[in-house]
Amino acid sequence: MRRLVVGGLWLVAGSWFVVASLQAQVTFERLVRAAEEPHNWLSYSGGYFSQRHTELAQMTPENVRNLESAWIYQLNSREPTSTRFEVTPVVVDGIMYIVQPPNDIIALDAVSGRPFWTYSYNPSPQARPCCGRLNRGVAIHDDRLFMGTIDGHMVAVDAQNGKLLWDRTVVRPEAGYAFASAPLVVKDKVIIGPAGGEYGIRGFLAAFDVATGNEVWRFNLVPGPGEPGFDTWQGDSWKTGGASIWLTGSYDPELNLTYWGVGNPGPDWNGDNREGDNLYSNSVVALDADTGSLKWHFQFSPHDEFDYDAVQIPVLADAAWQGKPRKLMYFANRNGFFYVLDRRTGQFLSGKPFVDVNWASGLDPKTGRPIRVAGKAPSAPPGTLIFPGNQGGTNWYSPSYSPRTGLFYIPTWANYSSLYVRDKVEYVEGRRFAGGGARAPVPGIRTGQGGYSWAKPEEGYGAVRAIDPNTGALRWEFKMSDLTWAGVLTTASNVLFSGGGEGYFYALDARTGNLLWKTQLGSVIRSGPMSYAVNGKQHVAIAAGSGLFVFKLRE
Amino acid sequence: MLALLIAGAATSLALAQAPAATPPPPDGEQLYKENCIECHGPEGDDVPDVDLGRGRFRRATTDPELVGIVLRGIPNTAMPPSNFSEAQASAIVQYLRAKASRAAASAGNAASGRAIFTGRGNCMSCHRVNGSGARTGPDLSEIGRMRHSTDIERAIVEPDFMVAPSNRYIRLVTRDGATITGRMLNQDIFTVQLIDSKEQLRSLARADLKEFTFIDKSPMPSYRGKLTAQEIGDLVSYLVSLQGGGVQ
């Protein structure tokens, strides 16, 4: 580590920390001990446990009303139609790294927002990402930044000057493969998996050598002949089984296990030709970080026909379970249940609905397998009404866990349902492979891109729900009018930041849900907040519309 | 057995006449449902400024241009390239063209319908067209682009059947006791916007409200029994003819 020069002192949850102001290499040791340098935000979720929680405590429930704009960075993308800016910035010693849609890495001065350099990647015209030409962020190791591209490349770029170090073709965009998530660095490897579950891809997780880009291991998320789980697929359906990766995984350094939420089986809404559980779709997998071998898996929604992919962040916590300390995983799933698992073994500990659920009457208390309700499956038009609807009780927007409050915070779609329609489908490479669709029971209650909402609360609303992870009980709820696409950040000083489809970015008291501060950013927020400090001042950043908005306390 | 013999004869005949069996023509409707509906919607009007079911496109006018977009996508936008054959892409375009021409056909007399609209129908006491009429109801200057004729007819005879969410009426009571009714324009966590019965744009803080109620019934009266079937047909034709662009 090259953390030699003392740049200032920083109050962190009651302790004084030394802040390095020189740029130092981001070693694996620094990533493991990220919580000890909270002025930096070194990975997508802020740390290997993915709690999206900062130890920074300068912003408090008492003073957060004094937030003001520090700076705004407006995108200057080659794609003017792109409005999905879903990045979580990475900040290292005063330098911020973001990805501008589709695949431009930009290094910014975290004090002023002025750019140092832009690395512009030109994706193939064959790219066909299902759900937006976007990218959620970079990973960093030493002086290298890593990015997956929408046309299936992995690239490494010099963090100091934005020059390309290596570029590996990993998957074929013409077959619907794309990278959207921020990779995860573990030791000397960078791990990622492809999106494309709506195109009949066959998903996997792969690790690449940080120095060379050579692939080191690969784990098939749809097992092939001879691999365990192959018998959960009918006939040749495994070849087009989906099981995408949309989001960054987590890591436990002590167990050396990396955890990833896996996407839906293909085709999404018609499971007729893929009888069986369809492993490892809609599961969380625990892999040995050195070899990629499977240690355990837990499948939330076997044989899914609701697009309930498990593309949520696996949040790790060392907390008490029934009075004893235990290595836990908290997982708020798109299928409407909140799960607690033992992350050493994958044992199911508990699962409670956090929204209305009508497709399952509950979970088997021993195994956690859902108890299906007869007749609740996609059908001919107008379809079957299912709670939660197609976007789920929650989705890719990050939750947060605060070790201070002991609460788990879920960006929630409440009272939300869809009409699921089954249709026939045939696989043709590069074409959508969905087998039906899902529609709103009341068309037009809100505009797709935000800005207007005419919905009644009983037609669905966005919320931040705080639940006690030990019981699944709701502690409080902050209701929005429109739905939410925003993640949640908590601080050691009990401030919670989030936003929603209406464009408000706000601060709540993490203990009570009381509103402390708000501002209007003028567009849908489709990202998770993060926090960093520079020159002794805490900042909070959020992407919304086509801008990155950064706030600090008024001086 | 008979069926088998006939089938066998047909096969021999086909083999004799054309060495390669002709595949059935691509089903444009099915291809549309499988590949396009997720973004464009069942009626083809989910993408802003695009209404595939009524011949409204942003970048193309001719069939070859449309086929080209289906095949190659629109670079740097959400419209992806596809792996369709030319015949399949053409089938999708033909399906959309047929849908558009069905939408354009209407039976009534638009001129008579206009007379009803501006005269004894008293429609302009609430609705506005091309700058004339009231603003408390929805402006209908582009209703022909926005709604299908069957939906327009249903709205005239059965206005409560479905009030479009963007036309919902609300009743607000402020903390100081004032009651405000009007058509809701927008809402969020903290505020609500409406046009009130005096055609004033209002924005109120939810914190200042004692009551906030959605009015489920449409304020519009039913014209069932008040107009003949022919008159309703004429009125529908007039409304379908309102395609926007009427104000210079």
C-alpha cells in the first residue's frame, strides 16, 4: 500500500481516521479492509459485504437539511437518446470513476466534478442488450479499471491516463450476450457474468487475470451434460436456459466464497419446454473465488415463469441469529420474499414476504422452497394476475443493511401486480426468446420514463421498507407516489439516502423513516447513492436522468 | 388410410413440381408478438412518438425503409438489430400496415359528427379542439391518433367503463376548508397538480390537504339514447379525423 501522505483528519462514527490524499494503488488488502477507509468507495456496493453502508458520519439527522449541491456532471454521450444512467461511481483518493452510457469510462475530480480523461469504447452494432444500452460501473485493482461492455468484451484501462491495457472478446453480442454490471475484483482476478436472459443465452460466471485478461475459470450457470444440475433441464432446453448475471456479487474473505444472484430461465414466461427446476436460474450461488467451483447454491424460485430473477445484491452480515453470532446472507428477492441464509453452508434460515404475494402461499419451513398456488401461472390473454408483478417486489436497485440500526432497507414496489401472458416461442439466435409478456392491469397509470403519475395507491407505489431481518417484520415504510428505481445508502450516523421515479433525492432518519431533507433532480433516479469524502468533507452522489449529482454540507 | 393416400399423392406432386418444399409464409402478427411487443406494446404505441399500428413512425415512411429498420435496428438506440429473414421482416411490416389501414377505415360522416360535437352534443362545454372549447375535460385535438375508434365509441356511450388514468378527476379539501375539484395532471410524494373547474392550473402540497379523493365516475354524461346509432357513428368519425396539427 502506498498510503503515506496524510491529507486530513476525518470523523468517522466517533473515531478519527487518517485520510490519504495521494492516489495509491488499490490492492486486494485495501478492498478487504474498505470499511477502514470510508472516504473512498472502492467497489459497486461499497465493500465486499455489499451493505451499501458508509462509516462516514459527518452528515447527521440534525444537519442533513443543510445539504447543498457540490457539483453536477452532465453526460455528453454519443447516444443522445440514452436516458438510463445507472452507474454507482467508484472513488479512490479524490478521483471518481463513472461509466457514461454505453461504455465510456470517465475520471473526474471528486472535488470539482471536472474530468481528467475519458476512455471511449465503441461497441459493435451487433450489440442488443435487452434492457438499455448502459453500464453500472467499473471495478478497480491496483492502477487498473475494469469494465464489461454491451457487446460482450471485458476491458482493462489505466486508471491514471484512461489508456486501454487489454481487451478480451468474451461472448457474442449477435447471440444476445451483453455485460451491464460492474465486475468484482477478488485477489488477482476480476469476475463478471453476462446479461441476455431474454435472448436465450446460456449464463456463466467467469474470472479473468487482472494483468493479462486471460480467463482463469468459468462456472456454467446452466449446467451442461455431465455437470450436476443438468437433469433439471428438459431435452436441449439447457442450451438456451438464460440464467444471466445483471449485478455485482459479494465476497467473504474468510470463507473465500463469492456470492452471485442469478437471472431468470429462458424463455421467461413459458416453461413448457424446460420442465424441471432449471438450476441455477433464480438462485444465489456460492463459488470458491480461486477456482470457480460451486460450494453451495440456493434456488429461490424453481422453474420460474414470472421473470423473478434473483438479480438482487446478496448482502452479507455478521450478526446474531437466534441469539448466536452467525455468518448470514440477507436477500430481498424479486419474488416478494425476504430470505436469511447461512452463507457458510447455504442453509435456509428464514423467508418472509415483504410485499403482497399470491403465486406462493409461503415457503417450506425446512427447505425454503416456495409452496405454489394452483392456477397461478401465465396464461392466454388477458393473462393471470400475479402479485408481485413482473418487476418484482424489488429488483436490481441496491438495498442497504445498517449494522447500526440492525435494519435491512428494501427499495420496494408495493401493491404491485402484472397480468402474465403465455405465448409460444421458438429459439432463433439473436432474437428475443421470451414466450409471452407481462402487462399492467391498468394501462397508462404512469408514464414509462417518469415525469407524470396518475396512479392510485392501490395500483402500486414505490417505497423504502425497513424490516427487521431477524423476524421479517416491517419496522417502517416511506411511501412514494410513483414507483422506485433507486437504491438505498445508509450511514453510520443513521442517515438513509434514496430516491425514486419522481426525481426526488431525499434523506430519511434510518431509525424512523422520517423525512429529513429532499431535493428534486428533474428525472427518474435509476441508481444507488454512494458516499465519499475528500478534503475532510463528506459527499453523497447519485445518478439521475443524464446527470451525476453530488451534495455536501453547506459551509 | 384415405387421408394418408391423399397426403402421399400431394407430396409426390409437390416433389415433381418443385424440388424444395415451400415453407408457409411468415406470420407477421406472431413475429410481432414474439419480438416487438415488449418495447412497442400490443397496439404498437408504447414508444413515444411512434404508433406502429397507425402508420406513425419517426424515421421511416416506405416499406423498404421499415424492413431495413426491422433488420438492422437503429444504431445507438434501444431498437436492436435482428436476425430476421427479409421475408419475416416484410411480414411484420405488412402486418403493421394492415393494422393501420383497418384503423383508418371508419363508417360515419365526419362533417355531421362535427356538427353534433359543436352543437347539440354540447361537447365543447368541457372539451377543446384546435383551440376552441373548454379545458376542463381532455383536449381532443389529437384524439384520433391516440385512441382507436372502438374505444372512442365506448367512451361516448359508456363513459364510466374506463377513464384513462391521465383523465382522472380528484376532489381535494384543504386544511382551511376549501374544496377543489378538477382533472389531475400529476402527483408525487409531496405535491399534486390539477386543472380546476375554472380552468386554473393549481399545485398543492399534500401537507396542506385534509382530503385527497379520486372520483371514480367520469364527469361525462352517457350519450346512449340521446344520439342515434348513426349520429354516434358520425361523431366517432369526426373524432377519429382529429389527428392533431389543426392549429397553425
